[in-house]
Amino acid sequence: MCLALDRLVKWKMQPCDVFICMSGIYVVAARHAKARYGAKIVLQRGSVHILRQAEILAQNSQARQISDFMIERELEGYAVADWISVASKHVVASFGDSAEAAKVYKNSYGVDVTQFPSGAGERDSETVLYVGQWSYRKGVDVLTDAVMALEGVQLLHVGPILDLPFPAHERFTHYESVSQDRLSPFYKRAPVFVLASREDGFGVVLSQALASGCLVVCTDKTGGPDLSEMAGLDRLIRIVGAGNAKTLAAALEAALRQAAAGTFAPISAVERELLSWRCYAERELRAIEGEDLAEQKNEKTRAFHDCSVSL
């Protein structure tokens, strides 16, 4: 699939000043855009540095591993890119002092907020929601232990089962993947959303959950720390260290209590708009035009200002 898409895009390409492409998929097309049109290459990397990702997954033989083919293509893409766009601080950090580190900048992903209305639903006060792959990478073994430690708490999961079995327990409910436009009813069922990832490039489900009116509990290896820096959203987010079931359970318990008590201001229209693809696009355009990167070139972690919002 990678090889076919790469060559097809090269064949169909028209003159361009900037070529934006997904890492691992496009190498030949990126080289062609640079050689033929002198285009600036912006590589979108959705997870941590490929070598760091492979290292994390190698810690568990049951986890789905990264193939040598994909590692090679990722590294080739990093080399040809002028800029590497990532979505969270911990992904920036994963590039460390590598040759590609100077190319990396951060721009947190957006969501289609119109698909995730924030109105109150009939939320079960003892239900925690997780949307995503049921896998070692997503920390579901730790999540299972955390939920089991909380008496009466239910976990609702939506997504595919990958490399770890789903618990055969009455407090765990699984639904197969649904399209984005059918996710909103699930977010309305739970007051708290959780993402226990060991490694996650960002986790757009976090933004979907926030936009939907959920409180969020997540690890420091997601986009949660980045979202918590956006215009007061920190009041809706609890962040714990990855891989620790005890601290995750405590954060879930505290969030459920907070949701039941209603002792927080719900997300506002302005805050929801900050999670949108429109704001993401404005930040990305400023990056491509070089304005923000020029201002931040001496910072260890490049991050963009929130886009202006007028409602």
C-alpha cells in the first residue's frame, strides 16, 4: 500500500510550493516534489520517533511490532523532510538529539467540533469511556488493573481489539469501531474519558471527549499535557505517569467524584473552538509561512500560539 500510494501521488502531482505528507507512506513523492518543483517538504509524524516507538513495543513480545520496512521508510522520510510536524511535546522530546530534531515543530491536532456537541446527556456516574485500539501500546493492561481496583466502576470501550484480550468481566463492555459521526452518543454516556497510552502521538479522542463535555484522565505520553495548556482547559484534564495502574485508578476516582459533584465550569464555546481543525489549520499555515518557526527557532520545544477566536 505504501509503495503504491507513494508512486501514484508522484505520478499525479502538480506544481507545488509545499508538499505535506504522512510519514512512512511518502518518500518517492516527497523527493520528486523537492527535485522537480523545489517544494518545501512538511512530514506529518503521528507518533514518537520510529526508533523510540519500536523500542517501547519491543518491551512486550505480545505487542504488535514495527516492521523493518516501516522503520526504513520512516527514517528515509525524516531525511528528506524540511520540517517534521508533530502534535505533542513528548513526541518532540522523542527525537532527542537526533539529526532530525532540528526539523521538528509541534502543532496539536484538531477535531470536527460540529460532530461532538457538548450538551448534557444521560451519563452514567460510574462509567469511564475509552475509544481506541485495545492494545499494549495504548496501555489497556494498566487500564484494566486500574478499573478493577475501583469498586463498581464500569469501562465502556469502542474500537478494535489488537494484541491484548478484552476482559471477560461484567464491568467491561466492548463495542466494535464506528465511524466518527457515530461516536458522539458514546461520549454522552460517560462523564469521564480515559487514555492510558504508553506512547501516543496525540490522541484526537481526547479533544473529542473534551468537546463533548467529558472530564479527561490521560497519561503524560499523550497530547493531554498540550491540551491542558490551551486557554484554561487544565481544569478538565488529569494527567498521570504512564504505566502506573495505582495512580491511574486514583485519578479516575477523583474525576468521577468531580463529575458527580459538578464542581467545575463546563467547556465553553470559545474553548471548544480552540480544539477545531480551523485553529489547527491557522497554526499550520503560520508554520509553513515560517512566522512562528522563525520566532521559536531557539526554543527546545516549538509550540504555536492559540489561534484567535471570534464568535
